[in-house]
Amino acid sequence: MSTQPGRVRQPDGLHLVLLQGRVRPERRQAVNTAAEDSGRSVGLYLDDLVRYLEENGGLPVFPKPKPQPEELPIPAA
């Protein structure tokens, strides 16, 4: 059930799986705002977004992140 009154949610009886990840606070706010403006729950908004991307060229594949430099050893005091 949607936690926000008035938002459209996924129909009952669908087989759904949990998708989690951490994002920057401003990106979370952007998704929440877009979902609210669309009248959808965040889950339904993200599902529709992925479907839209799949129907319009597919999900992008980004380059692998560059390895971070190793931390320098700290000599014992």
C-alpha cells in the first residue's frame, strides 16, 4: 500500500521484489518530487521509469568506476 494518500500504487497480486540502493539526498528528493508530481508511489514511479527506458533504447550501461587510490599507511605513533 502506498504510504502517501492519493498516490497511485501497484495493483494487488503482482509478484514484486525489493530493490534497494543508497543515493544522495538531493537525488532521493528529486525522485520523491517526480513521483508526487506524477501522482504515483515512489515504487511505481521507479518501475515506470525503468519500463520507459527499456522501451526507448534500454537501460544505459555506464563505464566502470576508476579504482580509488590506496590509502597511505599511517605510521604508528
